[in-house]
Amino acid sequence: LKKLAVLLVAVAAVAIGWSLLRKSRPPRVSFARVRRQPLVSTIPTNGKAEPFQWQAVRAEIAGLVNTVSVREGQNVAEGAELAVIGDPALQAAIDAGEAKVAEARADLSALEAGGKPAELTDIENSLSRARLDLEREQRESDSLQRLVEKQAATKEEAAAAQDKVRQLQLEIEGLGKRRASLVAQTDVAAARARIEAAETGLKLARQRASQAVIRAPIAGVVYELTARPGEYLSVGALVANIGRADRLRVRVYVDEPELGRVAEGDPVAITWDALPGKRWQGTVERKPARIQALGSRQVGEVACVIENPGRELPLGANVNAEIRTAEAADALAIPKEALRRDSAGDYVFVLTGDHIERRPVRTGIASVSFAQTTQGLADGDLVALPADVPLKPGNLVTPVIK
């Protein structure tokens, strides 16, 4: 029992001694070495892909959709048929327009030929009869005139025959004037105007019928296809959107404090979770004109343009974006978590011998993990990383070099 008691006392003494020794040793603090290295300043964020060039296709006439000739995601050429709207009245309007044009052209042909055929034929027949009668009466008058000279007929008979000749001459002259009056220049002009009006009406009917066939205004990919066979479309209803997929515009959401670092022309790298390892390259096209709320964030929509030659990145994809805002080939870099800040500015804790000292610093560009220091540190300095115990200038530490 005495031996057991002595053993317990010894163990307790060792434990107390170890505890006192541990408390007296400086705390363990991790340090990182300041190194020169290439540094790229980036802004990681997210965004959404949309076509660089696109156009909405809308119904120009109202009616039921007869057919839809394309599917979502299909590549189409400019002018390709997308859908057809059915309307029986359209063909009826074309038929009526063609009939009006034919009638107006027939009227003009008749006028240019001298008048309406039936009336013109009647006048020509009357002229033929009158000319025959005139020849007969002229022979009779001449014969009577010779007989008067031979005193074989009276002057009264000769005068009566001459009166008949003059009457027939007047009749022929009247028929000629009547034939000429059948076609006036104003009538021809009016007939031509009627043809023009009929052709305009026919053109409009055909144009309206052509609007029933909905075509792609540009070459591209069909997306947001809303038209369905049998569905009624009103004028202006969306049929589909057509957009280019070989070049995309990506709208990325940059937090307001970071917008000052972004400039037009900055390189952009895009990734998509559905294709790990695939990257698309582009540039910043335009900075935002306003700030807007995105959930709990205040962001600006930065427009970027990327090339998508294989069309692997689909329209509407939610993507990851990394904007490269600056780079330095030989930056004096420290881990970003070593950088501290208070009302006096940026500073770090630097290992000097067995204790730490506060060192104010100036920073330059920063990547996701590292920050450039432009003043206050030298290559090889050791800076303290976040520790489990509060650090103050002059604290003794047990350094752990990372």
C-alpha cells in the first residue's frame, strides 16, 4: 500500500510539473514565408450564358398553328420555315385579288383596241352598210346628173339624189365620231389606275398569306420555342427565339466592392459544372450601368463575350466565371489570411527571433489565395497565420513554419 501511495504521488507530481511546464512554454503559431512568385488577380463569380446575337420571332397574323417545323435546340439557316399559321380566308383573298386584276386588264385591252367589242362591232357594221349605201346613192346621183344634161331627167330628181348622198356622208361622219368617242384618254387612264389598285390589293393579300409562314430572321439555334400545333396565336405572340451559339455573351455578377477592379478588355475564363475541365476564354465587353440586388448581394452585371466554336456550352447555362483584373510576374506574396486590418490600416505579425512584431504593409494585387505586398516586407520574412490564441506585438511564440 505504501508503494502504491508513493507511485500515485509521483504520478501526480509529474502531471503537475508537466502542466506548469506547458503553461510556461510560448504558444505554437503557424508562420508562412514571404516569397516572390507570379501572381494573378482574379474575381471569381458566377453568371449566365446567352446568345451574342439573337432575335425574337413573333406571329404577324392571328390564327391556329398548323405545323411546327423545328425543335428546341435545332440549328436553322436564315429564312428557314419555323411554323405555319392556318387561315382559309387568306387563299380566298388571293383568288379574289387575281380575279380583279384579270378583269381590270381585260377592260384596258378593250379600251386600247378601240372600245367594248359589242359596241364597236355595231358601229363597224353600221359604217359598212352606210358606205355601201353611199356608193349606190352616189352612182344613182351621177346617173341622174347625166340624164339631166340630156334632158332625160329633171333637176329636182338629181337634187333629191344628191341630198341622199349628203345624208349618207353625214351618217358615216357621225358613226366615225361615235367610234372615236368610245375610247377617251381619261378612260384609258382610269382603266390603268384600276389595274394598279387591283395589283396592289393582290400584293397585299399575297404578303399577308406569306406572313402565315413564320421563318427564321437570322441563322442560329432555336430556343424558347413556345408555338405548338393547334395552339391559337394572337398578333405579336412569341413563336421562338433564334440566337447564335458559336459566340456567347455571358452576364457575370460582380459584387459592388469589386467592380472598381474590372475594366473592359479584361480576360475572362468560363467553366461549366456539367463539363469539368473544359474552359472557355473571352473578354469583358461592357461594365454595368447600374447596381442591382441579387439575393443578399449588391451586384453589377458585367457583360463578357466568349467564343463557343463547338457549341458545347448551351444557351442559358449557369456558369462559373473568373475575371483576371491584373497580374505581376514577380510579386512579393503572402497568404491572404496573414493579412490583418484595423483603423490604422493593413498589417502583419512578423517573426523576429522568438517573438512577433507588428509590421504595417501596403498591398497590391490579390489572387484567391495570395496578396501582393509592395511595402513593409522582404523576401523570406515569416508572417503569422491565424492562431488559436490572441496575438499581440512582443508575444513569445513557438513558430511552426508552413
